[in-house]
Amino acid sequence: MMTEAITILKRLISTPSFSYEEEKTAEIIFDFLSVKGVSPQRIKNNVYARNLYFDENKPTLLLNSHHDTVKPTATYTLDPFTPLEKDGKLFGLGSNDAGASVVALIQAFCHYYDKKMSYNLILAITAEEEVTGDNGIALLLKHLPKIDCAIVGEPTQMKAAIAERGLLVLDCMAHGVSGHAARNEGDNALYHAIDDINWFREFCFPKISSLMGEVKMSVTQISAGTQHNVVPSECRFVVDIRSTDVYDNTEIVDIIRQHVKCDVVPRSTKHIASCINENHRLVQTAIALGIERFVSPTTSDMVNMPFPAIKMGVGDSARSHQADEFVYIKEIEDGVLRYIEFLKAFNHE
């Protein structure tokens, strides 16, 4: 089982699967599940399967992770598409985020595929997670039976994220009037942007979540000017906001617009914060097994799930999107066993 998981992960690493370009890794996953006799199905680049004794009268647990990756950074020193085992680590793009969780969930699903349980299992390895695309889990859920709850496989060191911050990305534009820098003409849009950027840096939203803490805002990109001697008439900047459960995303946008002069355009307001009731069966199973619970600062496909979910997977989020990405071999082995253990305990809750 463990050797098989490592072998599949190496094949996934060797096959580029940038968001929107996951056709080949979808084929790898589909073919593997077919050989295992699982009868997978595919919608676009999403591959899914039901357990053998699927019963619509039983509750259904979704096992989900994603097989798309971001593009490698320029600081890679290793070939991102050549899996390399060294010092107990497996290097390669997508090894940690989220290939290790993908192969561990596949192994756990196959382990329970033909066993009768108190609940149904659906395995869904999906696309476009890294870009929150429309043809990933959001599309697949429209074609699945009713889902009661989910485990989302993301690198959390197999801790259980019982809540997840929301995400707002704002495209902002400050306006001025162009002019010749030598003659001190115009109205510099950069200076207007600086005023607003300082507001984003210093403002604290008054309501603080008892679970997630404060809303966090970071200006992450800025662009202005055409050449050194022209006062810019426009300055664009991007703001990354991690929202909490005490503010609706649209409410956050409204508050911001009341305080800044620049144009503010959210890319989406649908990525809201989420949390699961501590009395839910998933959380109680984690407690029974002594699994550490936490609030995740990063978003995942949980934002697309209108049902209770926890995020729990192999690897460490701190390694995601880093140069020379890796996962420990031992983490994969432990992840498979811990998923199996969790599903067994969940079955008897």
C-alpha cells in the first residue's frame, strides 16, 4: 500500500498539472482507480468514485483533495517535475500541496471501498483548486448525490482545521492627473495610493471573532507610471484580505469603500469564512483520536462546500508554493494509516 502510494505520487509529480491544465494527471488517477476495480467517473478534470455498497439511505462522507498545482517559482534549484528521494524526503512540484494528501486519500478509500460501513464514501480528486476555478469541486458537486460532510485533504500535518478564514482579493485604483515631473505638474496618483495603503496597513475592524481573531489585510502588489519623468495618473494595487466569521465579505467591502478614496473592486465575495460545530461527528472523532484542532489561515475548496467539513491532510502548509517543494516519505505513510484510523473511528461514532 505504501509503496503504491509513493509510486502514484511520483507519477503525478512527473506530469505537469497547472490549474486549468490537469488533463494528464486526471488520466493517471482515473486509470489507477480503474485498475483497482473502483469504477471511477470523470467530469472534465475531476475524478470521483463511490464505495461499492453505496446506499442513498445512509449519510455520505466526501473525501476530497486536488491534483492541480501552481507554477514553480524561479528560485527552484531542482527540476520540479523530476521526483527525487533524498534524506527521507520526496521532492517535486505538488508533492506537498496536495499530492501527498491525494495519494493517501486514494489508499484510504480503496481500503474501505468494498467494506460495509455506517456511511457512504465518495472520493473526489478535483481540479482548479489553486485558482478557485469554476470547473473544479464547484462543478463536481452539482453532479454528486447529497453530501453530508467532508474531509478536505490539504497539508495540515494531519491536524484537523475546524475553521478556515475567508478570502477577499481587491483590485484598487487611485486616480490623479499626469504631468511632467520636472515642472512639478499634475496630481500624483501614487501619493493618493500611499494614503489609502497606509489606511489598509493601520485599520483594525472593530469586531473580533472569538474563533478566528481579527480580519487581516495586506497590500501585496502595486503598479504605477510609464516612465521616470511622467507623474502617474493611475496607481493600481492589490489587497489580500483574510476574513472571519463575524463579517460578511460584502460588509467588509462596504466598510473599506467608506474609508478610502481609490476605486475598490473585489474579484469575488463568495469565499467566506467557514467553521464546523464542535459537536459534529467529524470533530468528535478527531477529539476521540487525540487529533489537534486549529483554525486555518489559508483557504481551500472548503469555501465551495455547503456542508460541514474539516481540513486534514499530509505535509505542512508552510512548504506549499515554496521552491524545491517536498514531503517526508514518513508523512505519507503515517497519513495513509491515520486516514484509515479516522474513517474506522468515524464509522463507530
